[in-house]
Amino acid sequence: MVKEPIKTDLKITEEGNKVVLESSILKVQLDIQTGKISYFTLPGAPLFTEKDYGIQFTPVQDVDTKTFLVRQAFLLDKGKLFMV
């Protein structure tokens, strides 16, 4: 069974060099200078964040097509449990 998409209201703000997306249960912060993504609870407690140099694009040849192998790594905040 595939669940139908539901409408999610997002509040989008810009704070200095960061763009913040906020839903009713989660905050996501994007650093527009580095591209680093971090996730927080609504009160602002960190859940997990992208590692420094956590995203890597490696050029590869897939048969006749040039493409990229993408890797993204995150650091989990110890002792945090987030369930939706």
C-alpha cells in the first residue's frame, strides 16, 4: 500500500547565511555558504547534522554516460530519538 501525499505547511525564513525551513514537527537549516544541512527539533535541539565535507560527488562512467556517484554523511546527536 502506498500512502497518499499530505499537505505540509512550511515556514521559510533567512537568518544571516542560513535558510531555515520549519514544519509543525521539524526544523531544517541550510547554510547557503557551505551547503551544510542540519536538522533540529522545534525548540532547537539538534537531531543530526551533515559532517564537514560530508557530501562528495565522484565522477564515474556508466556505460556511455558520464555521471556522478554521490555520498552524503551525517553526524547523529547522541541520545536523541526522533519519531514521526
